[in-house]
Amino acid sequence: MGAGQLARMLLESASALGVECVVLAESPGDAAALTAHDVVLGSPRDAGALVRLADVVDVVTFDHELVDLELLAALEQDVTIAPSPRALRFAVDKAAMRRALFDHGLPCPRFEVVEPTEHVDAGQLGGRLGWPLVIKAATGGYDGRGVFVVDDATEATGVLENLAHAGVTALIEERVEIVAELAALVARTPSGAFAAWPVVETAQIDGVCREVLVPGSVSEAQRIEGAALAQRIAEFVDVVGVMAVELFATPTGIVVNELAMRPHNSGHWTQDGAVTSQFENHLRAILDLPLGSTDMVAKEVASVNVFGGDDALDPKASLADALAIPTAHLHLYGKEPRPGRKLGHVNVVGTDPDVVRSTAWQAARALGTPVPDALDKEAR
Amino acid sequence: MGAGQLARMLLESASALGVECVVLAESPGDAAALTAHDVVLGSPRDAGALVRLADVVDVVTFDHELVDLELLAALEQDVTIAPSPRALRFAVDKAAMRRALFDHGLPCPRFEVVEPTEHVDAGQLGGRLGWPLVIKAATGGYDGRGVFVVDDATEATGVLENLAHAGVTALIEERVEIVAELAALVARTPSGAFAAWPVVETAQIDGVCREVLVPGSVSEAQRIEGAALAQRIAEFVDVVGVMAVELFATPTGIVVNELAMRPHNSGHWTQDGAVTSQFENHLRAILDLPLGSTDMVAKEVASVNVFGGDDALDPKASLADALAIPTAHLHLYGKEPRPGRKLGHVNVVGTDPDVVRSTAWQAARALGTPVPDALDKEAR
């Protein structure tokens, strides 16, 4: 369900495992619709399209969270849905996710939830959680969209009114001091088999992932704590498939930011840097097959995203420049280039963290990726 | 051109590079036709089908050698053909290959060529080359088909008469003493860029490749000599793309057996054991893009082919057993199982040659592959 780059890369792994796939795509130009043998056109929020998909597959899985949980629940009689709509809820609805994590005693930013029908005094909210506040649309956001950092009661009131007007629940959180952004990636089967890749460090700029470093700044203690947190979450949400847990390292310890129940940008490095990729283990998991090894194949891995620059040049036009770097693993998504659009990623594995990072950036830059000012000189 | 497993695995690499592919398939059930987004149905020996393919692509490349070189030559005005029909001739026509290698002073078994219209005294042939003789159909054979080992003049006469009757040129060779079978895999671009993977040891039983060990028994001297031989051949045949040179290690040195100008079974290990796979470098080469690193990612790699057993069980039925081996990389081709049919392969990378080999065999056996008696206990 969904035909973006995640579905496209899942198809590559499915081919090797001999697993036949049908992609539900909104448009024939979607990244995975361009490579899939079998495509059903339709929206994941259209009951008719879901039935057409369910009729021709044994298991339904997801490329994104922009789904209708009630439609999915109705579909469960006819087809296996992995992860289940009950698990997916914690990725679709950030308020439900935050409450469940809190109820299970997992470390979170302090938070409040405001329903669209509720009135709340923004000044008092700030008094309780401290300024600035982070206000998130509980549903519908992705890649930083639907996340607002507000400095005072006036700004907060404006954002809350807009969300209420759109009928969207607001999740309001304290802004924690972020020392580093980390991600824990795990896979779990219906039989309960569980595997965790090493915890990674990610660089998010304006809410969008720009690079992933393995292990980056992640300490041994953080690796163990991150994996343990992710395992507890995987078990209580009863996830099937790959789950990414976005984490903030703060001066006082790790807190959980968000969940994704699918292969995730923070796990693209596994295609070239781990024995088994997140895409292959996602397939194995949803088919209740044994999981493959999540060990790294090298000491250091860097994964850098390729974005369209202001000139919106097609990275294909500069493919030769990027491929001239013999250790760069390119993964392009076949998307039409647009400024700021994520068009691919580059993985580099090796033994020196500075070398793998600068090599991956070199290839990403060759493909037209602008380097954000917020990144340090290694990326330049 | 051709929609077998090689085309299928090429599509996996093409997806990652953002290269769009159209597959010419004889049947919609062919391995690559099952996964390709775009399929043209038709035979590689049908002029109409070739024109339909050439109309929709920029570059034509090959999954097998069962092609019509004259039709291809006629097509060259409209589309880039890589490798060219002039290069392909040395893979399609074993007599032309053997004469060209001999003319360039490359080490070969002693040989004679007998045209279908020619009469030859088999007894004298054996007198000149020694018994037993190896008689090969110069064209049309693959995986051991079209290769005959004959012990005396009566047998030789029978085989030669059959080939003459079929209008096929015979390549007759001395049977060299084979200490080991090796293969040198290289890639070359139209610009002349060249890359060689490490020389591997292969186990062929009844003419069919059963396992590939990297480096196996290959000595440093053999590695250097094999790569140098392959480079000389690549240059004089002016190959574009991947070329495999099958070699015999004999008590008196290496001799060249055959050439293949496409990704090759002896190079499947590169998918998981080399920085760049043969499929990706084949694509890079035919598009005249820089070649990726051919370095190994680990010290030892084993690749074992999966075959249908006498019960013709589908390897999918035992997928869980094979995937329970966490370091086994499975590559299945989606083919209908038949006894003796090649259905996939398993790659294992690591540091201990015995462990990677026995692990790969364990997974192949789990998928129903019979173990040939000719293989030693490591495979059991």
C-alpha cells in the first residue's frame, strides 16, 4: 500500500526472495509503480481500491502511514495486514503513541493532548511545559510537516486554532534539549522473533533526514538502551515488520520522539552496510519467516540523502560524476526532480567514519544535493 | 534480450540506479518477465521482435547467447548493442573464439575445427589430439549441452556425423587434465575503463556450475594470470559489459575454456561479496558510466546453486528452513521447479572458507538441492 521509494526498494528485495508483489499506487508515475510488475491504481483511503488490492494478495503492508485505520480494520477479515491496524495506530496517531509510551513508563518529553473541540489556555500550557513548545498535528504529518515550534502564547494559540479548525488533534510537547538524534531499527515477526540493527545517529534539518551515521556518536550505552526501548515498544504495540523508533539523546538521557512501522530512512544504510537489509527483513517478518542477521558488514557506514537542488537538475544527468566514486552505492528512486524533493540516497561502508561520511556527501553533492549550512565541514 | 534469472537480477540493480529496463521475453512466465515493469514478448531470433524492442530502448544487452548475430548487426544502425555483435561472436561461436584466442597467443587446449560439410577421419583426429577427445557444438550449446567426451574413433564419428547432420560446426579439443576450474570475471566500458573481480574457483558437474568459491584454491599467481588473460581477451574482442572467462587450471598452467559476454553464474557471489555486483557493473558498462569497485567485502565467499530435486518441490515451500540460517543470502529466480532445473543460488560471506561453504550448502540443501556425489563432505 503506497508506491514511493520504500515500496520500490522492497520490490528489489522481493525479487531476490522470489516473493511476488502488487503495488497500490496513486499514480503510474510513483517511484514503485515505475518498476513494479503488478500495479493496482488507487488511493489507500479508498475502500474500493483496498478491496481490489486485497483480492490479489495474501499480505498487505505499507510504504507510508497516510492510511485509514477503519478501512484497514474492515479488510482484516479477508487478508493479513502487517503491521495490524491496532499496531499501526501508534504510527498514524502521535497522541495515541505518546500516551501509550507514557503509560508503559517509557521515557518521553512531557506532553499534553488537545482535542479539536477542546479549549486550552496557551499561556497556561506554556507555563506547565515551558517555552518554546512543540505542537504537532497528531495525524497526517510527515518529514517535518505538521510540526510547529512556538515561542509564546500568541503563536501557540494561532497554531492550535488552525489545527482545531482542520479537526486535527494537537500533541503539545516540551522542547527537550537535543544533544543528538538517534534511531533504533528493529524487526519482529508474528511468531515473536525479534532482531535489532545497531542504533544510528541521524541529522534532521527542518524535520527532514539528511544523513545517517552508523554508529556515529552513538555510545555503547545508548546502543543498548535504544535497542531495549525499541524491543519493549515492539512488544507492547505488537508490531509485525520493521519498526523505526526515532530517539532524542538529551543531557539527561534518551527520550522517544516518534515511531514508524515500515522500513525507514534511518535504515537505508542496511542495504549495503548490514548482512540483511531492512527491506528484506520487513518482507521476512510480514511473511512470518525467520529474520536475517542484522550485523554490520563493516565498522562504519554513512548514508546521505540525495535532494533536488534549486535548479531541479535530474540526478541522472550527473550519474557519471557520482559513479566515478568507486565505493559509493547509489540508490535512486526514479522520481521527477524538484527543488527539495528526496530523490535517492548514497551509502558508503568502510573503516573510517570521516572517510565514509565525506565520500557519501561527495557522491550526493555530485548528484546535485545542496549541502545545508547547518551541517559541518565534513559534508562539504 | 532474454528474460532468465540474469535479466531478473539485472533489473534489481537497474532499480537502484534509476535505469529503466524493457525485457524481451519468450514467455510471460520467464524469470525476469515475472518481475519486469515493461515486457516485450518475442524471440531474440525474430526480426520483428527485435525491432519492437529497439524502438523503445537506447541500449540492447543480453541474458544469453542464443541470438542471431546477423539480425543484431542489422539492428545496430538504430540502437546501441552492448556487447556488439562483433564481440558477441566470440561467445556465440566457440570455433571463432578458439581460433581468435590461438591467434592472439593465449593458452588454449590443442584443437581442430570441422565444418559440417567437411569429412574428417576420426581415428587420425584422435591420433593428433589424443584420446579421449572433447567435441563441442560450436554454436547453440549451454550448461554442458552440446559438449561430448568421446573415447574412440567410433564414438567420435557418431558425434561428428550428428553435428554435421544438424549443420553445426564442431570444435574438437584435446582433453586437458583439469586440476581446478576457475573463472575470471571482468567489466569493460566503451571508453575502455576496465575492472576485474578476483578469480574464483568453480565446481562444474556434468557441465553445470554447482558452487563458486572465492578465492577457493586460486593462488595469487593464478589470480594475476587469470585477470591478465581476461583483460587481453576483453581488449581484443572489444567487449562492452561484463565478460566471464572460464579457465582450466592444468598441471602445466592455465588454459582458456570458454567466454560468456554477460553476467555469469561464476559471478553471482558479487551480489553479496563484492562492493559492486556484476549486474550493477554490467549496467554501468553498457551505459558507459564509471565502473564500481570490484573489491571483496569479506575474506571468503561461497555461492552455491539451488537446483530442483527429483521430487521437484518448490524451494518456496522450504523458504523458512533456508532463511533460518541467518547469514545465508538467498536469490531465487521465481521459476517453476523441475528436477535438475537451476532455481536460485545462495551466497554466504565470512572469514572461514569451510564455514561459508558449508553454510551455503546447508541453505541450498534446505531448499531441496540434491548434493552431487562428486562433491566432497563439506557440501553434505
